[in-house]
Amino acid sequence: MASPRRLSAAGWIGAAIAAVVILTALVSLVWTPHDPTVMDVANKLSGPGAAHPLGTDHFGRDTLSQLMVGARVSIAVSVVAVGLGVGLGVPLGLLAAARRGWIDEAVMRFNDLAFAFPALLTAVLITALLGPGAINAILAIGLFNIPVFARVARGAALPLWKRPFIQAARLAGRGRTRISLDHILPNIAGTLIVQATIQFALAILAEAGLSYLGLGSQPPEVSWGRMLNEAQTFLFLEPRLAVLPGLAIVLTVLGLNLLGDGLRDRLDPRLETGLETRREGG
Amino acid sequence: MPLSPVRRPARAGAALTAAVLGALALVAAQSAPTPARAAPPDALVMGMVLEPPHLDPTAGAAGAIDEVVYANVFEGLTRIGPDGAVRPALAERWTVSDDGLTYTFHLRQGVTFHDGTAFTAADAVFSLDRARAEDSVNAQKGLFEAIAAVEARDDHTLIVRLSHPQGRFLFNLGWGDAVMVAPESAGTNTVNPIGTGPFRFGAWVQGDRVELARSDTYWGEAPALARATFRFMPDPQASLAGILSGNPDAYANFPAPEGLVTLESDPRFSVVIGSTEGETILAMNHRRPPLDDVRVRRAISHAIDRPALIDGAMFGNGTPIGSHFAPHHPAHVDLTGMYPHDPDAAKALLAEAGLGPGDLSLTLHLPPPSYARRGGEMIAAQLKAVGIDVEIIPVEWAQWLEQVFRGHDFNLSIVAHTEPLDIDIYARDDYYFGYDNPDFDAVIETLETTVDPDARAALYRKAQTILAEDAANGFLFQLPKQGVWDARLEGLWHDSPVQANDLTGVRWTD
């Protein structure tokens, strides 16, 4: 066994960025400089100043407040969407690994089917069928997280079933479900956490993409993607309006990816005991 | 961007996409390239947002058809000029009998269709009979409703008998729906339009452009342009980059009002804000309680802040209206003072109708144009301020036509009614907003048979006042025509009395 590693410098940077974004989102629950939905047309497109630290948009809404609330929306959508993926995908993966046979085949072929379609395209289809809105965006993004987590959970669980301590548990007469919950799940948690971080970044990007296309959050709800969309026509006039939400998305996704990288180095058992896993997992 | 478990590539892809999102903003924000002339000085490229479904103006309601072919490819007996006045076209002159029932048109001689056949009174009889026939697919059959009989006295004299006097008859004949077509080509005009105009049809690359070429056989003065191209660019947001790069050369109606600020300060472009016939309204569905209650409609009218709306959604371009009537028309009466922006009055009216704050929750269907999407966002905020919750539902045009216009399944919607003098839509049975007032219907009925201009103006004023008193809809603003073109171009229309891009008098000046 390798000694427990510490989080890398990049990982810490990622964690710091993620913390800032989450903190901003939390602060926006209780305080924003202005109400982000209140229009003040007389002050539209005003530059950064004392009243509006990051200026205002074409309706005179405060950009900083919008960015803060946008962080909250992005995080809320992504948490629920990834939660949906974990909540349904992990049990499916555990089930497939525990039962094998036709259940495994059914779950995995369903996964293959889901992967055969580009995720964003299908998300567009889902929102087109169910109507645009934050809830449907969550559904669309969440749906595509299910096979991801099912596959990762199954892949991580399979080699464990051949390990002596699991076989011992089976000899002791414990059921497959019990073993999955008591022994498999804790041992694959690290892998899942890493995957969740990555999926979280992807979900934020997907939410921004759907909102940008007008399929996610609807006005007057605020989101980074909508801000980008609305700013598009003002690129020549007020590039700030596009650059700020763009930067917010880039930084958040970058931060989460760095954090995910760091956590993987730290948590993923396959990296710690790489040789053995590879041989057993074959 | 796949949400896949293949972790490294996916993560790289995610970071890349995110970076591109940001970088796009930065790149596009850099100063625009110097525009290269898109075409030599006898060719013009015009930008349009919507592509016509086909090219026969006598068989479709889409304004985009007229925007390509009206006065360019097809001409009528009369035409509507840039100032909205009726002018002679294929009919050189005409006389009207004293009872207003018989029109004698003297047709221009030596006119040929683009396929070489001559235009005679027989073609005119064919065109008018075809348009008003039982099985006609003309989108504006109402224009011909007064016609009792059409006959050719000789090759160049046409007699039209009406069943009742109609004040707007000559104006009606100037519409794109009333253009002259030939029996030989009428069936194929949808894909290969054959008219008598200064330009003949060249090619139609679907999804991209329609090309016209100067006709050598035109009866009038030959146009300065040898070629004209209409380019269809459905994304309004690409229009600014397009015009800055010189392709297209002109937008008769620039779809991105926010770009005008940039263009106005640029000497390479002319920005001309004119008027259109587009009354932009907040349509209210009278079939849906409580919108059948005049107090609720008045409350909504009081809640709307027109100046802020025009400033925020239209960047200051647009004239407030108080009824369904174009402010530039002589018979217009200013009723914008009837419901000034007054949230307290709105709340009081709602309370009177038994609705407290938060009791009323309405949907608002918004078609794609920015006046509707941006305007809708602002109106939702303004109604929220008087305690009405609004759920915004963005829809595409096809869905709007299906659900709102035909299906009557909506509470509120925003749309511009762009047909000229279309106040009579409020007298139609079963029109989409479901307005019904017998007094108003009577005024329109009288108007139909009134020929005297003063009496007509008085009736128009009365009709406007009734609509305003009933708060039939939320009357917002007259849609501006936001023309943008290369400053070296002249002869494009400043106003838009009909949906048309008449290129006859357009030329490059250097």
C-alpha cells in the first residue's frame, strides 16, 4: 500500500476556486448588492462604478448581483442533476456488478444506448419536448449522469467482488445487497467522489449551454448562460457583459476540474494499488 | 460535449469548451474589420431575417414574400409608394363612376411579362378573378370582397364593377396580394415568379438567398442595379457582424436594435429610423377570465410603462400608441394619455375586480423577434410590480401561429400587427384575442361603405377611441423601421407603408 497522499497544489487551487463560487452562491441567498431582476432602464449599460461595481446590463440590472445569483442557479442545477445521476446510477452499477448475468447485460446495454447519443443534443431534445425551464434542464442533465455513474460504479465494484475480504463476507453468508452497501460502496466512494466532481463541472457547463440556447432557466430567472446569450448582441457595445459570465463559467469549470484531478490523485484506489487492480479487474 | 466517463478527454473537452466560450467573447469584442465591398457598384445584397416560404405574393400571407418580389418582380394595377400613397402602376390612369361602383382602368401599353408574353386586360381579368375565386388561396381575399365583376373592354381597358362603394379599393389593389400574373405562369410563380417588374427572377438557393437580375424588357426607366440578392440570415445576432463586414450591404429592417448605437456613430453606414404599419400590442385573450373584465385590462394598461419599454426593449426607437392605429396616419388620434403608467391605479382597479396582489397569474407567449422577447421581459417585470405574476413562454413562429393565433390558447402575447390600416381586425369574428363589441363592429361596417375621406377619418377616430376605452389590448408602440445600409447607397425606402424592398430607385453613389 502506498502512503496516503496529500492534495496537490493544483488541487488546492481548484478547491479554493470552488469554495469561492460556493461561498458566493451562499451569500447570494441572503444578500446581493441589488435585486438582480429589478430593471432600471434609465441606468442601462452603465459601466462599473460605485453603485454598480460591475456595471449594469441592457435593462439596467446589476451585473454583480446577477453573477452571484447565477452562481447559485448553476450550482443548484448541477447539484440536483449530479445527485440524480448518483442516486440512480450508482445503485444500478452496484446491482449490475453484484448480480452479473442478464441484469448486468441489460443495465450496460442501456448505458451503451444512452452513450450513443451526444448528451447536449439529447438534452436539447428533452427540453424541446417538455418545454424549456430549469426543472427540465435538471432532468435532461441528470438523465445523462445516470449511465456515467452506473458504469463507473460497476467498473470499480467488479474487481472488488474477487477480493478475499468480499469472498470471506460471502462465505459468512451475507447477501449481495448487504455486501454491496457495507463493503463495496465504501471502497468505491473515492472513485465516485472524483467522478462527481468532474460531472459537476460538466453539468455547470451543460446548464450554461442549455440556458444560452434559451432552453434552460427562463427569464426573469438569472443564469450565466442566459447572461451570455443576452450579452451576445452587445459584444461591440459592452464586451464586459459577455466577458464576465464567460469568465465565471471558465473559472468555475477550471476550478472543479483541478479539484477533481487533485482528489483523484488522493482518493482513487485504482491509482494507489494500480498494478493489483489491473490484474484482478482484467 | 459528451457527459462521458472517459475522464481525461472529457475533462479536456470541458475545459476547452469553457475556454472557447470565454475566448469567443473576447475575439468578437475586438474591433470590426474594415468592410470590403460585397459586390461591384451595380449589385446589391440585402439582408433579411426570414426566408419566404415561396415567391408567389398572391398565394401566401408571409411578409417575406412581398419583401422580395413586391415592385421588384411583380406589379399591380396600382402600387403603394414610399409615402404610403396610391400611385399608378400597370394602370396608367383610371376613372371612377359617380356612384363609386364602376372603375375604368386604362392599362399601360407595351408591358411584357418576363417570359416575353404581353400584359393585356385579359391578364388583369385573370389575375383578379383568380384572386377572388371560391377556391383561391389568396391570403387577403377580403381585399377583393367588393368586386362584383371584372371585364376587359379591349386589350388595354379594364372595367371593374363593385357591389358596394369601397373607400380603400385603389389602395387594396396596390397590395402585394393583388399583383398581376399571367395565366401561363400563375401556377409556377411559387418557385419561378414571372411578373412585369424591373427585375426578373434569377435563382433561389433555399436557406441562403434569392437572386434577381435587371429585366431588359421593363416598360419604365431601367433600374440602376443590374443584380440584387436577398440574403436570409435568421440569426439577428449575426446581423451586426454581417453589416460591419459589408455583406449584406443593407438591411431594410435591422433586427438587432442594440447594434444601432454602434452603427449610428460609424460614418460608413446610414441609419434611418422610419415608421412601419406595425402596431405592437400586448394581446389579451378576452376569452380567458378575468381578462374579459375591462377593469383588469385597464389595470394592465395602467401597469405598462411605455417610455421605459421603448427605451429598454427598443433602445429608444418607437412611438408610443394609445390604440391600434399608426401615429403617422392623418386620422390618428393620440390616446396614449388614457392609461398613463400608474401602478397605484392599476392595483386599485385590480382590487375593484376582486384581485389582490398575487391573485392573478398569467402566461405570456413571446414570439422570436427582439421587440417581443425583450419587451415581454420588461412587461413581466412591470406587471409583477402591480401584483400580477407572469410566466414567460418563449415560442417559435410556427408554434405561435398554431397555439396563439389559431388555437387561442394563451393569456397574453406580444406581437406587431404589420398590415396597413388593420384596425378592422377587432371587428372580425373569432379573431385570436377574441375582442367583441357590437358598437365597434357597427363603426367598421359603416367605414366599409364610406368613401368620403373626412367621414372615413372621423370613423377611424371613433374606432380608435372605442378600442382605447375598452382597453381591448395593451397598446405599446409603433414598430420602427430601422434601416441600416452602406452610406454610399441611396434610394432605399425610409418608411415601410407596405412590406416591400422596392429596389427600382436604388443606386450606388460613387
